[in-house]
Amino acid sequence: MLKKIILLLMVLILCSCGTNKKLISANVQVKFLDDFIISEDLEVGGTKVGGLSGIDYHDGTYYLVADHPGNPRFYKARIEIRERKIDSVIISEVIELKRESSDFLKLNTLDLESIRFNPKTEEFIFTSEGSIQNGKDPSVFSTTSSGEYISHYELPAYFKSSGEQSPRNNGVFEGLAPGYDKTGYWVGMELPLKKDGSKPKLFPTKSPIRISFYNKDGEATKQFVMQLEGITKIPWLYFAVNGLTELLEYAPGQFLVLERAFSA
């Protein structure tokens, strides 16, 4: 679990001279403004705040999800921003997922990565990478605001741990974004399925990831592929990785996709 979490504050400037449908990537600028390091000793509700892997915002409240399978949970927080700088981060409450509320939460490994709040239904939607090496499928599911199970999405067979395309352990569902038309959610993989291509390396590779759209009934209805960039630095130790961590559909068919590379 990460003990120091850096929150990035960025501004998205859409410099379009036409409608949203005419936006192209050349019109989008993202500028880094500030970061904030949360104390590694911070505890809220008897839990140590760390391993934060996803964030969402609604009506003055931020929601932060932790990727700790032993205690799946999310936090409520307030982030004070003054003059484009992060003044303070106040984490006020922890909501632990109620495993006893369903067999789904009991039986699945909940390695949570992304969180989205739906203000119309007042439910939370999560992505989980599961544990492929232990035969536990990734998942996309929803809970109440108190962490009780509501429903989960039906996955195509190739995303499952037993699928012939072979998902990679700790490399499945990572990014989550509402569709621009509000009819469902986009779910992005962190790494390619093994039969789709290799993990990114220092040299050019075929490393396509699948980004899938699920409608409001939890059914996958469309999908596109994006090529990951390569590793950016020679690792001193064995481990190096690059993958998708988050995405946003800011106009019909137009996305911002966040990748991150790490070399040990």
C-alpha cells in the first residue's frame, strides 16, 4: 500500500472555436498547477489513509477510494483550493464496503481502482482488478452510499481469469468514466490481455488496451483499442511498467487518457 499519496491539481482548458463535437486533441491543454502530500500516519475511522487509487467529486465533496483488498473502502474529503494551489485536504469519513450485504462482495477480491458517484441514483460505481493469479475475476459493480451491494456488470468472457485471451494479474480494470451522453460508463484496462500484446517495454511494442462501454444495464456494447506508450526510463531493478490509470470522455468520442510509467 502506498503511504504517501500525491494529489495533482490540473486545469483543463478547452480552447474551441466551435461546438464540442468539433473539439480535437489539438484544442485541449492540461497544465500542472500543484500537488499535496498526505501524511503517512493519517488515520480516519480506525483506518490508515493510503493506497488511494481513484477520486471523484460532487457538490463540494471529494470521494477517494483505497486499493486495499483486505479492507475495501472509500473516504469522503474536502479539498480547499486557493489561488490555484491546494491549501488543505481534510478527510472526514471512511465508508467500508459491507461484504455481508451480498455473496458478490464476499466471494470476490476487491482490489478497487476507480470510483464514480452517480448523483441521480446516489450510488457509487467501482472498478476492481480482482486477483487473476488466484482465479478471481475483475469486476465493475455498484453500492449504496453506505457501502451495501447493489449490482455488478456482466463481463465478456475474455476479461475473466479463465478467459482464453488471458488477462494479466494487476493489469485489468483501472479507469472508469461516465459516457458523455450519460447512458453508461467507459472502463479502461491498465495493461493488454496477453493474447492482445505484450506489456510496454523500452523498445517499441504492440501493447493495445481495450476501452469498453457498458450501458445502464451493465452490458458491454462497444469497445475501442488504444496503444500504450513505452517505458520511459531504464530500470535499475527488474520491475518496470506503463499503463492506463484514468480516462475522461470530454466530448462525443473524444477522450483524455492518463498513463503513468514507473521504473524501479
